[in-house]
Amino acid sequence: MTVSKRAAKATEESLHRIFTIPEAPDSTLGRIEQEMSQNLAGFLGAHIAAKEMALSEIERDFACSEIPEQPTFVSEHMHHLLNKLVAQSVHTSSPSFIGHMTSALPYFILPLSKLMVGLNQNLVKIETSKAFTPLERQVLGMMHRLVYRDNEAFYQQWMHSANHSLGAFCSGGTVANLTALWVARNNLLKANGDFKGVAREGLYQALKHYQYDGLAILVSSRGHYSLKKSADVLGIGQDSVIAIPTDANNKVDCQLLRAKCQELTEKNIRVLSIVGVAGTTETGNIDPLVEMAEIAQQYQCHFHVDAAWGGATLLSEKHRSLLKGIELADSVTIDAHKQMYVPMGAGLVVFKNPSSVAAIEHHAEYILRKGSKDLGSHTLEGSRPGMAMLVYASLHVISRPGYELLINQSIEKANYFADLIDQHPDFELVTKPELCLLTYRYNPAVVQSLLVSSDKKQQDQINVLLDKLTKFVQKRQRENGKSFVSRTRIEVQKYHGRKTLVFRVVLANPLTSKDILTDILAEQIELAQESRNVLPKLISLAS
Ligand SMILES: *Cc1c(COP(=O)(O)O)cnc(C)c1O
């Protein structure tokens, strides 16, 4: 151990240095920067440890709650970050990590992000963002046009209008969904006569004024949990998000939806919004949006479409019809950080009517003056980074046809993988891909036959064991560090709606090859054999 180490000191001079002087090219940070810009994938591959370390062990490296009294040299700290943090992070861009919606990034994003961070523009007001504000408005316009296809005159009229907005840019799908429902709530319970509106007087007075016994948000049982968070924050209550069962294809059952609307209306519960899901998080299926829009029309409620994950499909001429009816929605959520290959922190919601956002407008004298074009006057978040620049750049560099290729390829790959699973006697495809997401499980052929000939009780017993096997294989595969699929629990109609554990795969990385998919199945078969007590028990049941 070195005893007399040169120590960093917190002096005015040293602080001045870190604000002004770049790290030398041969310093640790300088070398990292070079390595990353020359070969990001190589850098990540070399520095992220393949073997998984127990979280409890990692926690020991992050155990101290004291803020350091002694500064650290940048290079020294970089070593610490590489060893303790980078090494134990997740290789989200690896082509064999096909379990999550967090995607691989194109190369040009890296220098652009540096530019964005360096400029540190704040979109809350034009004083701190200047050209970034019209840029963000343009991005919202482009995404609005992608969904609603209004004419050129419409966009020229509204895109840069001070008192309107075609949408709101935000950190992700959660805030986008919350913003949509916030707009819906404030428009429904708007000022009326002596009543100053829910935004001013709160929900209690609003319900009293409008004489409703409650509000409800209706979404399929596959709806994203961010809707419950939104209902919670908006004072509507999580229990007022009512889950409507789905059909065998994981799409909302419109007959049940209609019946629920009727039932609630008769109970004097006002349906605030019907939410269609365009690409569910667990199975990737798309709700029947045209029919849902009709029901929303009939009950005079807001129609929101949560296309956080699937919305990018609109960029594909070949597949955009899968989202038919999305243009009937009052608002649509799309995450650019999912299938648009932009780094995290890029979500947005677009509104059909450019005046909708007036319902959530906030003004403050020192900032966000009335009539200004400041984007902060109708976003939930205050200070906000220039992430829209990365969406803007991606739309230009990749372009619509480029995105179409990426999306078509992902869907083709998912269909290829589904066939591979379907044709393999020891795998069971649980949900077919509609977009590039599917679920399946390892289930030996003999056990599959046994399930077919079993009654419900026996089926349940077998499925309990299969759940154990799925969990075992998924965990082992993750721990081995070569590849990753995620797991989720979904109701499977074939098994009487039983919540069944399945592997979940999202095939959005363009570098994921057919060979990788074959290898992932082979690894899962191998791992299944390692389950000492589960697989033998299943096989003995079947023989
Ligand atoms: C991912 C997702 C969300 C939440 O988005 P975040 O960006 O994680 O906040 C909401 N809805 C759906 C359907 C999603 O897939």
C-alpha cells in the first residue's frame, strides 16, 4: 500500500481548474473518453463484468452516508467508478440481452449527448433555451403529424403558437400518461359559473359542483402501472383505474368495456378517460382502438392511447395500420427512448386539439409570463434538458424510411423467433408477437402432452412446477451473464386464465442475429437440465 499518496485539496484554485481545464489525453478520464469514442461497444464489453455479483455485495461499496470531507482527483475517482459502478452495470446494448425495452443506441448519440450536456439548456423558458424551444416545438409537431396526419396549414398555424401546444415533451411514458390524464381531468372539471375549476378548487369541490359520485379511468388488464400512479397523484385514486379483461389475444374486450361504462354511468361515476394500449408492456399487443374511440365518443370521455412502447410503429408504412384508430385519440403517449433508439429521458404526449394543454397552464411572473412561448408553462416538470435535440437528430439522421427498416426488421425477427420456439418440441410459445415482443417458456414435449390431457387441477400442479423451472432458468441465464431474457407473470387463457410465469423477449436491437436467438434457446435447454429437483419431477409426472 502507498502511504504518502498525493492528496487532492479543496481550494479555489483547484475548483477553478475543474471548471476550466480539460483532462489531459493520457489521464484516466482522457483515455476513457478516447476509448469510448473509438469503440463504445468494445469499451462497454471490456468493462462490464460478465458474471453477476449479488446486490448485497455491491451495496457494501455504496454503504457510506457521509459526504466526503476530502476531494478526490478525477483520475482516481474514475478508477473507482470503473471498478465499482461500470463493472457492475448492465449491458443494455448487448445483442444477446433481449429482455427489456431499454434499447441499444446508435453511435452518433454519444457525441451529441456530450454537446447537449455541455450546452445545458433549460427548456423551462426561452431565456435559457432559445433555439431549443422552437426545436422542441418542431419535434412535437413532427410526432403529432406522425399520429394525426393533419395538413401543412394546421402545423404552420399551431406548431409555434404561443397559446397552444401540440404536446408536451417529458422524461418518459409515466409523466406523459400523467400529463394526458391531468389535461383530461382539468377539461372535464373545468370552471363553470361560480366554480373556478378543479385546478383551483380541488377535486372535492369539483365533484360537488358537477354532482358526480366519483371518477373512473378504464383500461385493459394489461394497462401499464403508470396509470395507477397518475390516478393516485391526480386525487382520483388507484382503485378508480378499472381493469377490463382482455380476449385471448391480450386485447381489451370491448363488450365488457361498454358494459362497464354503462354500469358506472348508472352509478353516477363519471368515466374520465378510456385508455387504449398500443403495444402492451408485457405482451406487445394493440387494443382495438377504433372501437374504443367509438365507446369514448358515446360516453363523452377523453380517449387516451398509451403507445409509449408501440408508437414508433407508426413510422413503418407496412405496419402502421396495426395502430388504426390512434388518430381518433384525444392524446397519445410515445416514448422516444424505447423504439426510437434515443437515450432515456425522452417521452412525449401529443394532443389532437392544440388548445387542450390550456387546461394545465401555469404562469409565474418572474418566468413563464402569459403570452410567452415558454414550454414550461404547460409541462409538469420545471427545469428540463434539451433531450428533444436527440429525437430531432435521430429523426433526421435515421429518417422515416430508416426507422421503417428498423421496425420492420424487429417484427420479422420476432416472427422468426416465434417460429423457432413453435417448431421446437420442448418450448411453448405463450403469446405470439404482434409487434416485436413475445412470451414463451421451456416446456418439454412430454409435459406439454400431459397438460393437454390433464384436468384443471392437474394442470395447475404441473404449471406450478413449470413456473419454478422458468424462474430457475431465467435467473441462471442472467447470472451467467452471456444473455438475458426477462420474465413476467401473465394470465393464460389456455390454462383457464391462470397467472403463469413466462420468458419475455423484446427484439429491438438491430444487432441481434438469428444465431444469437438459436444460442439463447440452446442455453435455456442446458440450464433447465441443471434444475436438480424440478425438471425430473415434471418428467416423472409425465411418464
Ligand atoms: C414503458 C411504458 C410506460 C412507462 O414509460 P416510462 O418511460 O418507463 O416512464 C407506460 N406505458 C407503456 C405501455 C410502456 O410500455
